[in-house]
Amino acid sequence: MVRWGVPEPSPIARLRPKKAFGQNFLVNDGAIRTIVAGALASKAARLLEIGPGPGVLTERLLADGRPLWAVDLDPEACALLQQRFADQAHFHLLQGDAVRIPLPVGEPWSVVGNLPYNAATPILARLLTEDIAWDRMVLMFQLEVAQKLMGEPGTKAYGPLSVLAQLCARLTRLAKLGPGSFRPSPKVDSAVVQFEPRADAPTLAERRPLLTVLHRSFAHRRKTLANNWQETLSAEALSSVGLPSALRAEVITPAAWLAATRILLSKHPEVFPS
């Protein structure tokens, strides 16, 4: 739009990025197209966008016509989104923290977002452990976090986040982006990761206990399982559930972690907080 010969500022120019919210707005058009195409390839009946900021993804997602819920913590971003998209009946805005804000129940989501760097891990943990149905997720992370998600046993990147994510979903890295793809430019590279749910994923009731086992086992990466569990389970008890006590957590596969958690839930429920 042009008013009195002056071009209307772009949505990004109209919103001041705030370090407190971990905001780095995506400006790479190729990456925007990749994310939107990945999200819209889902057959989910509705869309959930986390951290829309000025709405560069939102605008293209809405063009698909499916109902879209956008969640943002920044009041200024919400005001801009409301101004831009209030006339579109399938646009729904939720102002609040994506880590804890209640989400509408119903059909599965296609989840999409350039996640705020300072909250990406807890947001993902919520999506993987709570009763939030999703058919696909296409999410932006710092490259280091993406590498942890896709880490393989025996590598430095492999840890609790790797195990949980890989047991719950099939992961594909869609793009790697340098700092110049964002405004303001972060000091790190980023990556877009696509998640598709696994048919053999752990049940919701198993996922938080699984994280309890993983965080305890990886508490000191260079120590053996016996040392990390010495005040709670004996070496014999660990071996009996499929966790050889002389090994370090980083060499055990995701499938073995899930099997061990299931046995621990049955034989040693005292391990898990009530």
C-alpha cells in the first residue's frame, strides 16, 4: 500500500525485535517457502503457528484457507497481527507463553514456527510430552539444538532430547540457514527440522517417565550409569532392566531407553516422582 507517495513499511520494519523474547525475524524468502510448503503438505485440518512475530509465515499459511491459531507472547506482535489479519475469519490469535498457554482441543495440528531461541527446547518438550495432537511439525531451531535432536548414539550431540524426539517422530532437516537469513542477525546458524509422528511412539504416559530416566542417566555424561544411579538403583537392578551399569548413557540406543523405562515403571515405580 502507498499513502501520499510513501510506501507502507514492511511488517518486519513495523515490529521492533526484542531480545527478551528471543526474536530474530526470518527474512530469507526461500526458507519461508520451504517452511510453509512443509507445513501445508500435512493433511491436518488446522494449523498452529508458534512465534509468528510480524506474520511473514502467517500471511502465506492463511492463504491456504485452513483455520490457523497463532501464539505469541509479545503484545506488540499481537497488536500488529490483529491489525493485519483480523478480517480473516480463519485467523485466531492467542497471546501468551507457548510453553504453557492452553490450546484449543480438537483435530490434529500442523505445527509451524520460527521458534524463539530462548524457549525452543521447552516448547518442543511440551509438544512431545503433552496431549497435543499433531500430524506434522516444521520448526526452526538454533543449529546446535537441531544437531542434538538428530544426534546419534556415541556422539557428543546425543542426549535426552535426541532420544525423546527420535522415539516420538521421524526427523528430517529441511534447511540450514546462516545469520543473514534473519533480522536482527543472530550469532549462530539455524536449521529447519520436520517432525512426522511415529506409529510406534511411546504413549503419553511413558514420555515423562522416560525423560526422568534420561536426565538421571545423562546427569554426568562422562560417568557410567552405575555412578549416575548409585543412590537410587544398584548395578544389578540397572542390568536387569537392560541398562548395563558399566556403560555410559551416550552409547545406549533410543529403543533400549524406552524398553528400560517400561520395565522400570513396572518393577521400580519408586524411581519416578509421584
